[in-house]
Amino acid sequence: MIARRNVMFGGLLSLAGAATGCGCALASEHTGCVLAGHQAARFLARESLHAPARNERLFARSADREFDYALAQTLSGLTDTFGVLPGFAYYDDRAFENAYATTARQLGKADGTVLFGRRFLNTLMSQPVDSEVAVAAICAHEFGHIAQFKYNMIDKLVAGTRTVKRAELHADFLAGYYAGVRKRQKPDYPVDVFAAGLSNLKPMQTATPGHGSPGERASAIALGFQTSYRDHRSLAEAMRIGMGHVRRLPA
């Protein structure tokens, strides 16, 4: 297990000393909220999706220092749950609200990078209740993609399809798995808010219908939650269960 300290000070908070607004180039093809290399790029590139600029400005912090520290705790929990250590930063998404995962090691971390749009963050934080949980849900989805990269699942998820739908729903399943972990740790954790934060996103915020319908997303999240909270399955078992679930769905 990767220590919580490593992600807290090696992820979001390690950027505190970096110059705000640094320019970093992306090294992979982008599709939706996934940036993947290798064979999967051929499948993913078929999607007609929003692609962020290749020289995005990255930011160490949001406008709320207390929120950033709380988010670092969430990222630490995601690192422990999925056994991954990506870099994390905010980026300028004025042209298109989004968050995404990439295999590119933009911030010097071995397991790729998660970038969260600051405009998208502000939209989520404008919710009147449990807005931080909605942000955590998006981060869990993106860390799910990082786990897919690390454990070589992307090619298997998109093989024989022309969309990223199964990869996206599998990431939703893994987000639900993380919600189950949090519910065991904190019995009053608002799982309903967490699930709604993913399954009810507007089409513009999910970048593509290929993420699946709200019903499909909710079902994937619920199954992931049950796999963790009720069944106490390991991550390796959950990855396989999630794979079986999405393979039974139309691509």
C-alpha cells in the first residue's frame, strides 16, 4: 500500500512550490476524460470528443486553501484504495468544463496524471449541499482510469468496440467501489450524493454520450459500491467483476 503521506505531499500539495500557470505538454491522444497510449489509442481516437489543448496551464491550488487540503486527504484515500500514485493538478478549462486522466507523467509521478478543470470545480462547488462529495466522485472516476492504465485493462475494455463506453462505465464501477470503502470508514458518508455526482452529470460535462446513460452509470456505481461495502471484495476481484459487468452491456 502506498503511504498516505506520499500522495498528500507528492500529489496536490507538492505543487505548492511550483509556479502557478506553468505550461506542460501532453504526450498522448485524448478522448473524453481518458488520455491513453498504446493500442487503445486507435480505438479511443475514433470518438469525436473534446480534446484539451496540448499546452494547458496547470495550477497548484484552487481559490480555497482549506478545500485543497481536504481534497488532498481524498486523493490520499484514492491512492490507498487503488494502489496508484498519479500526479494531480488543476487546469484552465474555460473553453470546456472537464476533468480527465492521462498516462502522461506530467508531474513526475509514475502512474500518470489527473487534471481537474477549475471552471468545472467551481460548477460542482456551487451545489448547495455536499459539494465536496461530488468533487470526490469525479476524482474517484479519474483515479479509476489511472488504475485501468496501471493494471493494463484499457485495451481489454475497448477491444472490439468503437466507443469508450465500457472503459467509462468501468471507471464508474471503480468509483462506486471507493464509495463503499468510504462508507465502511464513515457510516454517514453520503453515498447518494456521491452517486448523483457522477450519474447525473450534464452531457457537456461528460464530454460524450459514450460515458453511458444515467441509468447505466448509476447501475455501475451501485454494483461497485456493493462489491466493496457489502461483499468486501479485494480490488483485484472488483476489477474483474467490473469488467464482466461492462462486457455484458452494449458498447
